[in-house]
Amino acid sequence: MKIIQTISQFQHIPKGCVLTIGNFDGVHLGHQEILAVAREAAEKNDTELIAMVFDPHPVAVLHPEMAPGVLTPLEIKKHLLAQHGVDRLIVLRTSHKILELSPEDFVKRFLVENIKPGLIVEGDDFNFGAERAGNIETLKKSIPENSCEVRVIAPKKIKLSTGQTVRVSSTMIRYMLEGGHVDDAAVALGRPY
């Protein structure tokens, strides 16, 4: 897997690639589902799977006192994303400048002008841009018509040892670990923590 850390390196990304954007903290079962769909699409379209992550977590920059614990440091995240078929990883250094971009400006600057994906694969709870104001509908509206498809993946749910069924998320896994429910966290991660 190749690592991209500057916008000047975007020129090496094949136009029409398959792209997914997120923090991917934990690279849990929900993330793995998104990556599997994206990998399959990349192979079908004979192109690359590109993942874009933010480092550090945006909350750590905006509200350091509220920063969530990190499930997977960047080096482990790189390894896990490569295992799940990512060809190139864009690591955006999280800054106030990037986090203050409106959703429309983020799409224009990164997706339309530089990456130019043919398909974007995201979870249904995808949010982006300043104040996390952008969502899947914003993404679809911000991309020029017929230039890129957006595919939304339904949430992954698991059954906990209590019998309760929950949606897998990094936040939920952090709560499980903090509460000592390591076995349930392992189920959500798809591997031991």
C-alpha cells in the first residue's frame, strides 16, 4: 500500500478510482464491510481502492479535552487497511484549516479538483466538513452530475453477550473496552483488541 501525505502526490491517484473517507478507528466490522464493497468495485472497474483518513482524530484538534481514546494508532491502522485491500492511503494531517472547510469546499478541493473518483463508498452515518455539516445527501449534491457514483453501506450490527443487538461503531467499541466487555469488543472488531 502506498501512502499519500501531500496534495501534490494526488496526481499519482488514478482518475476514476474507488474512494472511501473516514477515521477508520479500529477498522471494525462496519469499516470492513465498506472496504470489502469498495475493494470488489475497484477490482470490477480495474482501478485502485483509495482510503482517506485524518490524523489525528478531528476532535483531538477541535476539542482536545474531549478527544476520544484511539483504538488503532496510525501505524496499526495502515497495516489493517492494507490487509483489507486498500491500494493507496491518503493521510490528511488534521488542521483547523481543513476542518473549517465547508462540506461543499471539501468536495470541490479534494474530490472534484484532485482525486476525481468514479465511486465513493461510505456508511450511512458519514459526516464531513466544518461542524460535520455534510452528510451523504450533501456529498451527492456537491459532486458534478454523472461524474461519480456514491454507494451507501448499511450499518453492521452484532449481538452482544447480553443478547442485545447493537450497531458497530468505534464509539461503541470504546465504551465496551472501558466497561471491561473485551469479548464483545472483539466481536465488533472482528479480532481480539
